Amino acid sequence: MNLLSLPDGRIVNLEHLTYAERMGEYLVLHFSGGGASEGGTGSVVRLKQGEGARRVWTYLAGKC
């Protein structure tokens, strides 16, 4: 598991990250939700550019 602690105290699992995009001063993370049988629709988290965003980019660079 690749867990990331966000500045507001939330913890996200980067294994469920489907894509990330830069929007101005924010990094927007899109996560897959539960399967269709669970009614999951995914979630979106916005991070202000900074340490949390750098950790996400480092994780993504390692996956490529």
C-alpha cells in the first residue's frame, strides 16, 4: 500500500489513484471508487502545490 498523509490529516491510498492533473496552483487527484456492485463512484482530492503534491509526483514517476 502507498499511503499519503494530506496536510489536512486525511490519508489516501495512492494505489487507487486513476490520474492526476495540475489545475493552477492545485494538484487534482482522481481515485477509483468501489466496484459497480458497491455503488462506488470514486473521489477527487485537491492538493495545494507543495510537499504532498511532490510526494504524489514522486510516486507516479516510480510507476512509469
